[in-house]
Amino acid sequence: MSPTFILPIILFFGLIILISAVFIVKQQTAAIIERFGKFTSVRNSGIQLKIPVIDKVAGRVNLRIQQLDVIVETKTKDDVFVRLKISVQFQVVKSNVYDAFYKLEDPQNQITSYVFDVVRSEVPKMKLDDVFERKDDIAIAVKSELNQSMTDYGYDIIKTLVTDIDPDQQVKIAMNRINASEREKVAAEYEAEAERIKIVAKARAEAESKRLQGQGIADQRREIARGLEESVEVLNNVGINSQEASALIVVTQHYDTLQSVGENTNSNLILMPNSPQAGSDMLNNMIASFVASNKIGEEMKKRNDELGIKAKAKKKSEPKPQSGYDDDYTDLNDDLSSL
């Protein structure tokens, strides 16, 4: 063969050998080098060299923090099935790359098995409400177990998190119903308390109103009695006796009442008696009553004198009359008792 033909072939093969001797390792990655199937070295990031054909890159190990999500279904102490999502953050220790690569065939499945074991031993000790409240305890237990087990294989467990707790759908519906019932109960209690406060306040207001109304009526009747007393006194001063004065006042009040009723066209009040002869009949009845009372008084006086009984005047304080009609006749009763 011509030398000019062999030289390009040698250069070509030399270039291939040179290229196969150089390899690049990325940042946060370690390369495992084997020679005839036997571990030789661990190469870190950068441009690296190896013996072509004899050495080879057996594998690469990721040195960054990785996350593995594991979903575990288990049962709580109160027999409720629940699904937990456990997030495990782990990292290969840079000084233990050999162990991480050669001791475990599938590290993620290994971690998953440990997570299942820990969760299914911890959760059955808790009730469903405790699982929600103590999820950090579950995460700590998982992390502790994984650290003890995975350190020998070159893995460091950075953190474990319980990211989701999902009970059975029927259980969630029941829990929501219980929560809604509790809130409705509290709302009913507050509404009842508010209603009670309104009733008490209304009753107090009505009681105060009745008290003030009664006080006003009492004051009104007291003033009416004083006015009648003054009227009788004035009439006596002009020569009209108590009987005639009382009769005149009653008739005057009767006609005043008729006038006030007639002034209001929409009034439903009916004054009885309200005929034209009512005033005259009332006056005649009053005069007849005065005469009859005088006769009865004279007869009782004669009878007491015959029996030798002396009348003793007793003054008793009597309560004020409760109606306007009684107020009109207060002075009349006093006059009759003096006859």
C-alpha cells in the first residue's frame, strides 16, 4: 500500500482514540470509571481522561438534592382508611459515591419501602384527627428511620414532609356534615341569646312605660280631685251648698265630655247615657240620692241615740280611686258621709 494512503488511516484512528479518551462530567455529577469491569476511580465535574478501550464510564451519579413522592394508604386507630403523600428529599453523599452506586440497585424503591414501613407502623396508633394534628411527628419518624438505614448506602435524607392527607370520600363528607352541624348549633345559640336579650329589653321597656303611664294617670287624677275640691269651695262661697255644687260639676263634666267626643269625627267612643235627657236625668237621680241618704242618716242617728251608742268619728286614709268616674264622685261621697 502507498504511504500516502496509510497515513490518513492512521490519523483517523488516532483521532478516534483521542476522542474516546476524553469525556466531560457535568457539575454536581460524579462519573464511575471501571477497567475491565473493576472499579477504578470516581471522576468529578470537568474534562476527564481515560484509557481508551480499557477504561469505560460505568455510570454517573447525581449529587443534587432529589425528591421522591410516596403515596401510602393505611388505616387509623379509629378504622378510617387514609392516603398520605410523603415527600422525601435526599442526596448522595459526595464522599460515598461508591456505596451509592454499587450497594443499591434501585435506591428509590428502597426508600419507598422504608417509607411504607414507617407510615404503616405510626399511623395506626393515631386517630384520624390526630393524623392531621401530628403530621410533623410522622415526618420526623420517617426521616429518623431513613437516616439510620440509608446512611450505610451513601445517601443523606435532607427532609421528609407529609404534603397531603386524604381520607375516604365518605369520611370527608361525614366530617364536613359534623362541622356544619356544630356551626349551626353555635349559630342557633347566638340567635337564641340575641332573641332573649331583645325580649328582656322589650319587657323592661314595657314595664317602665307602664310605670310612667300609671304615675301619669295618678298625677292626673290627683289634679282632677284638687280641681273639683277648689270648684266646690268656690261654689260654696257664692251660696251654693255642697250637694248642688257636686251635681252642677257632674253635669258640667258630662256636657264637656259630649263636646270633646263631638269634636273628633273619626272617634269610635260612645258615651252612655248620651240622650238629650241624660243630663237632666242624672241631676234628678243625684238629688234623689242625696235626699234618700239624708233620710237614712237621720234614721240611723235616732236609732243610735235610742241604743245609747255614741258615734265615733274615725278618719281612715283611703286609696285614690282608679277610674275617672270615681274621681268625679269623691267629694259627693264625702258630703253624704257628713250628712
